[in-house]
Amino acid sequence: MHKTLLIFKHEFLRTIRGTGFIILTLSLPVLALLGIGIAQATSGISKPPAEVTKVGYVDQAGGFDHFTEQGNIVFTPFNTTDAATQAMTAGDIKEYFVILPDYATQGMVLRYTLEKQLFPPTAVTSAIKDFLSENLLEGTVSEATMKVIESPLNVITTRLTPTGAISSDQGGLQNLVVPGVFGILLAMSLIISSSSVLQGLAEEKENRLMEVLLSSVSTRQLVNGKVLGIGAAGLLQVLVWAVSIPLLLRLASSSIGGFIASIHVPTGFLILGVVYFILGYLLFAVLSATVAAMSSNVREAQGLAGLFTMFALAPLWFSSLLINFPDSPVWVVFSIFPFSAPVLTMMRIGMFGVPAWQIIASIAVMILSVAAGLYVAARLLRTYMLMYGKRPKLGVIMRNLKFG
């Protein structure tokens, strides 16, 4: 136990003193504080008045001669397309459009511009639409009704609890920000921490330092010390983020307000984030140690480890599918699958909420996976930790797993 603690202390201190660890740990609070400072500084700067854009039009249908000012876009009438074209080439107008004689029944206009564009600018098309709609509706409805017709539909959704009361967690776009950022940071921390275990063991084996180490400590003491030491450093990193996120949000809410003021991070979300990091790290670290023991060099070990660490990033790759199809059974399966569970479950909890039974099942499967991983690692590490220059085949690994 004493030797395990010595290795634990060495790995923990070596990790937290590393430049990469310090930069990654402080990057979130530092960048957030920098962003808040920039937002505060720019909020006091008065914006210059919007530049007026002149757009011409040729009214072949007749009757479109009012409401020519739409925000910062001013419509100028022309009698013919030739006159409008000459004005555009001379720089008097930026573009022009033609209202066809059958516009009232077909709703089609022809737009002309000198610029090469994939799509018409939204501001211009919205201004043209409002200009045409207001002229068509003039005299038939009130001005207030006209504005309602022109404005997009504004739907206000209120979430209720199963008892019919208004829920304290209303969801919305704000529920996408924190889970997304936390998911990225959690995946990075899991991969970096477990990779540190893999690289350390693989380098010591490749450099034959493992022979010296194992002459003083047992395989179990060495691996346990490394896994726990690097894991404690990773946990410290996650705790720094978990503590700083609410503080940063409170600071941003009071100084900036707006959308940020609506973002709320439940305490239970942060606690589950820490739990999933611990379980996810233990699983990845144990597998990384096993891969490092069976590999002949660092490069080979990193290639094999990429096969299971990729699952930690997979939820981020398919986040758009998660948003569009939140109730798919696929997400339930991968929330319980141990390699993808930490990041995916945290993203689902923050965005949509997850039934308690799925969280319990996910944590239970991860605990069982860690226990199974420890059993497998213990049997294989004794066999392969001092084996050099030989890549074991799957059949040999299975035999050693059975009889090792």
C-alpha cells in the first residue's frame, strides 16, 4: 500500500505540474472571463448608424408605390427595366426587381443584381416581402393587423410537471449550451487522462524501465498507483470546471444578461458529471493499461486505444441527430453502453432529461464494466507487462485470459 501511495503521489504531482494540464484546466475560466470582459467593453461602444441600401423596382402590376422605406432599405421606382439596369450599373442602386403583371395571382418577382450569390440575402428578401405585402394589404386591414401578418409566428412554450404545475426547468436553447460545452470538456478530459496512463506505461515498457520498476513494486501496485494518480489529477480538472461554470454564469448574467441570464446549471447535473467522469476514467484507464501492456511500442498502443476512446467523442459527432431525434431508442442503448455513456448521458440529461432508470442502468453497467476490466487487466498485465517485441494474437490472449 505504501508503494502504491508513492506512485500515486508521483503521478499526481507530475500530471498537475505539466504545462498542458494547467493550460487545459484554466482555459475554460480564463476564456470565459475574457469573453465577459470583451462583451462588457463592447456593450458601451455605440454602434454606427446602419448604411442605407438603395434597391430599385419596376412595377408592371401597378399599385406598389407606398411603404418604400423598410428599415435601412429604400426602394426606388423605375418605369422600365432598361432604366433600372442603367441605374444599377452606374452605382445609383445596388440591385432591382421586377413585379410581374400577374403578381397578385402568381406571387413571382424577378430580381437582378451584379453580385454572384448562392442565395439572395435574407435582409433584402424580407424587405421586398414586407414592401409587397403592405401594398397589397393597404386599405383592407389595420396597420396593427398588417404587422402581425408580416411578422413570423411567435410560439411561447411552457413546460408543465406531471402534476400540472409550471416546471422550474423550462428547457429551450439555453439547455443546449452547458451540456454541449460540458460534453466537449468531459470527453477531452477522459481521453487525455486515460491516454496519459497508456503513454506512461507504454514508454516505460518500450524503454525497458518497466524491468527496473517491477523489481521494486508489483504489477498491481504500479498500475493502481498510475491509474489513481492520473485519475485524481483529471478529477481535479473536472472539479475546477464544475465549480467555475456556475460562478462564471452568475458573473455573465449580472454583467451581460440577456440570453445568458436564462442559463441555469442544476447542482445534480454537476454531481452526475463528476460521477460519470470517475467511472468513465476508470474504465478507459484500465483498458489503456491493458493495451499498453500488450503492445510492443507507444505508437501501436495509441492506435489500439483509439478504437475505444473514439466512443467518447462519438456523441459529439452525432449531436445534430440527437437534437432532431431525441426520443430514438438508439440513444437509450448508447447511454447504457459503457464507452459512450459518460458523454452521451450527460448531454441527454442537460438537453432533454433522462428517466431515472436509464441513469441507474447506465451507472450500474459502467461499475460492472470497470470491475470486469480490472479482472481482465490483472490477468493480462502479469503475462504481457515484460513481454517485448512480440504482438500477441487474439487466440493467445484468450488463452492467457483463461489460464493467466
